[in-house]
Amino acid sequence: MKKIAAFLTATIMFLATVFSVHVLAMRSMNSSNDEFGRWINTKKDLSYQAIASNMNERTYLMMGSSEFHHGKNKNYHPTQIFRETDMNVMCIGAAKNQCLSHALTLAAVGQELKTKKVAILLSPSWFSKEGIDKTSFTARFSESCYMAMLENKNLSEVLRQKLIDRTGEVLDTKMSVYENIQRGNRVKAKAEMSLKDYLSSKLHKTVLNERELVSTGVLWAEHKNKTDNMKGKGTEPDWRKLEEEAQESFLKKADNQFYIKDSLYVSKVLPMMKERKGEDVNRTYGESPEYGDLELFLEVCREMNIEADLILLPVNGYWYDYTGFPKENREIIVDKVDTIAKKYGAQFCSLFGECYTPGFLEDIVHPAGKGWIRINEEVYRFFNEA
């Protein structure tokens, strides 16, 4: 009898703890805090519930990849710029994010995007001959966004099937997540669904959402306590003044032939210079599955009535001249992206002409202060135009 009582007591205490954590995480996540969108965190990016529950009629989406993790504490970074403008910008992206992962996220949360505007930073490095690889895509694959995409009634079945098929091509079949989404696909299709599939899928979705809620909520609560969420003045930044300040500061720290930040030049570039010289003579941005993935992203935009701004980032021209990457094979990306943008009625801002601008990039592909100012100015203009 004592053992039964002890078991019941332990069970009640466990359930009470779980419930308390759930409530605290839910309160933390549904904070209506603009700072949440400017929080650069991969847990947030992978959670449908985290993103969707923190979107309102003022939320704009800004999507990209590893550049979001460069210069986070500088006043030219989007997380700082848009705090000062008092704009609610949701930044989504980390290393290994590319067009397909963003297409799935947008297909999941597009219903909640009231402003109907998204800016996506296109890194030329995405557009390799091979396109995104299984390891990279799987690392940034969001199960919860995928499941939300399956349930989005605003997507046509034709587009949904394209997203399902393309995901199946690049998701690592050895990972447990692969079987989870295959089961989700069967439940969506219904015809091939078993009762076991249905029950397992529902249980898995509940556990997945709860796990994401708790893990992201706890991390966000910790981050939120370190920020004051002070709102900016709501005025447009003085772009040229910020650009001059960023440029003056950077050029003092880039005393090398590639105009790469000295600390990065010493740690990242010097060790590989000998092996990389002339190595890229056969490289091209002319052919890549990524162009197809970009079209999928824009198909989602079209069906969700979302206006897109494609912002093509530059690469370090000095470095790629050194590695032998033919200039014409690099520049072809501009015409190819422009053609796709026109096909879908998207806006296109090419910054590829800045490949030889000292201070625009801090390394081979990531923006320095001047680069971020130009990017943010374009995003600010796009989000504010009628």
C-alpha cells in the first residue's frame, strides 16, 4: 500500500512539474515581444509554434543563413537596426539554411504573416552544381514546420506535392525524422494510411510540439531577461552616417590583399591559401538545383499572396580571382535570379556589383558593416513601401 501511495505521489508531482513547465514556457513564448523576432536562435527557427505564436499584424519576415550570426552585437546588424526603427522584423536563418528550408517554413507560417512581405538574403554559395546536400538540409529541417505545411489548406495540392517530393529527395533517409515525415505524408494522403500511422502521427506531433515549446520557451525566457526590450524612436536611420562609421572602423582592421578582416584572414584564410590557389577554375553558378528550390519558395509566395524581395549578396571578388573562379561563371547568377524573379513577379535587389567593394564583406561571403547597412536599407525600403 505504501508503494502504491509513493508511486501515485511521484506521478502527481511529475505531472504537476510538467504542467508548470508547460505553462511557464507558453507564457514566455506568447510574450508579444518584438525582441523575439530579432532573437537569433536556431531553436526558434525550427519551431513552427515559436514563430507562429509570436507573429502579429506588424510582423515582417527576413530570411537568410549564416550571415545573421555575424556582427550580432554591432549597431549595423538587423537585430540592432530594426530595434531602433521600432519595426517588428522576424529574422530566420543560420548556416545551412537555403531556399528549400525557407520555402517549407514560409509554407507553414505564411497564414500568420499579415503584412504579406518577406525578404530573403540569397547567398551565391547556395547555387553550387550539387545544390543543398543531405547533411546540411537535415540539420536545418523543421519537422513541425513540415507538418504545418501538410495541414496548410491555402496551399494547392500540386505545390504541396512538389514540396513533399523535393524534401524526400534531400532529407537524409537514415535519420529518424525521415520515417516521421513519411508517416505524416501517409496520414495526409489518407489512402495509404493505417490506424497505427494515424495514432502514431498524432502522438508524435503532440510530443514534438510540447518538446519545442519547452526547449525554446526556456531559452527565450533566459534571453529575454538579458534584454530590456526598449523600443526605438521609429525613425529611419541615417544610412550614410552609419555606413561611413562602419567603413572607417572596418578598414583599420583589414590590412591584407583580400580586404578580409585581419583576425579572420589569419585564422581562416592563411592556412588554406596554398591549397586553394587556382582550385576553382571549373566552378560555376550557371547550373544548380538551388534555382529550382528558389522557384519553389516563390511558388509558396504566390499561393500565399506574399510579396517577396530577393536580395542577392556578393562574394569576395579578390579571393575568387585568387582561387581561379572565372568571373563570367560567377556573374551569371545575376541574370538567372533576375529571370526567376520576373517570372514570379518578385522584387530583385542585386548587390553582386559589390564583390570588389572593400569593407562590404568581412570575409569571403559574410557582410561587414557597410554590407549590412546596404542590406538593411533595402529591407527597410521594401517593408515600408505601400
